[in-house]
Amino acid sequence: MHFMTALRAAWQQRDSLLCVGLDPDPAKFPAHLQGRPDAILAFCTQIVDATADLVCCFKPQIAYFAAHRAEDQLEALIEHIHAAHPDTPVILDAKRGDIGSTAEQYAIEAFERFKADAITVNPYMGRDSVDPYLAWPDKGVILLCRTSNPGGSDLQFLEVDTPHGRMKLYEHVARTVADDWNASGNCALVVGATFPAEIARVRELVGDMPLLVPGIGAQGGDIAATLAAGRTANGSGLMINSSRAVLYAGKGEDFAQAARRVAQETRDAVNAFR
């Protein structure tokens, strides 16, 4: 599938801007899954099946799988999503950033091994470190811009001289991606919900480019402020991520149903401000 085509279709057909992040922590799993060798796959698959009709995409975070030697379960999970919910794009949240030859291998890992539809990438090593991902025009390349963590300001708020004048580094990243790197129309940016003023500034700089917005739910981002700052004229343009609030909404055998309730509540809360 072409990531952007699938994303736009999901926004419209499912009336949803919700992205569910799949950050599986076995220590937080219900008791009946504890100790199972396939616990991560079983947990995530049930979450996916319970919420797929409510989301515009899923976002597995690779570290939560790799830390438990569960990369094979990540492969199986993405294969399951594509088979059972074929219109639902999958973002591999890996935040890769390395020199070109290494980035080529990371791109192969993401798009051939895991068969993700998009990947998160760190742009701060420059264009040659991003080109290997851009070489896959049907895949989404989602670049860190203004991240949701407080420490992001340490670097992203530095003022720099650019061909367009003096601006903050995150603004320069946004403009560079929009103007120079997005020739195939497959780029998006990460902008945290904890900084609605910066969301508005990025939207001003990049037009209708999709934004992946973490920070809703456990991190305290405000839904109304996020939508006011970041939605496009047609009420879309955002992938609003919620992970822990959805994944761990329930602690018993009905955890997937509890996750569905929270996902539906979150989707509906977002739609109230579209």
C-alpha cells in the first residue's frame, strides 16, 4: 500500500485521527498472559483486533520488542495487521538516524524485514542520512521536528541562520522537509501535543503535510489545543497518538475490550474538535 493514500482513506472512512501506539511492556500485562513465550504478540494482536476500526494507523515502537528479543513477534504482528486489517497503515517507530550506508540497512530492515508502511526518522544528521528512506516513494518517512519531551527544547529551540532568515532549529527542519525533501509527497513530521503553539507554527510552515502528534493521554497533551493548532482545513492532517492510556486501560482478561472503550472515547473526543 502507499502510506499516504492509506492514511487519507483511513481518516475519511473511519472518521478517525487516532493512532494507537503499540509499546508492549510485559510487566504490565494481565496475569493470564504472564510467562507466555508469545505474550507480546498475543497482547498486541488482541489490542489491534479490538481497536482497528477506530484508528487511522498503528505505531509499534521497536525498542519494546527488541528489548525482549521479540523482533520475530513484531514481524508477526505487522503481518497480522496487514492480513486482518489490510487498510490500516503501520508506522515503525524506530527514530533511526545514521550515515547513508547504515541508513540503507535500516530502511531494508523497516520496509523489507518488518514490512512497515512508514518509519520515524531523526533528521539531525542531514539529507544524506534520510535519502535511503526517501528512496521508497510509497513508504512514509516521518521526521522528528518538535518532540513532546521537555528536553527537546535543548536543541530544537536554538536559533539558527537559514536561507529564509533566522529561525528556531525545529522551524528550519519543518521548512526544509516541506520545501526540499518531500518530492515524492511521502514525508510527515513529529510534533508533540505538549506544545500546541509549536504545532501551529509547523502547520503554518508545511501546509497540509501530515503531523504525527504524540503526547495525548499519559503525557498530558490537550486535545482541543492540539486540534485547534494542527488540523487542516478539511479537519484531518493529524495522527494523534495514544499508547499507554489505551494499552493498559484494563488489567484483566477483558483488557482488549477496555482498550477499545478508551480508544473510542479518545477518537470521539478528538472528533468533537475537528
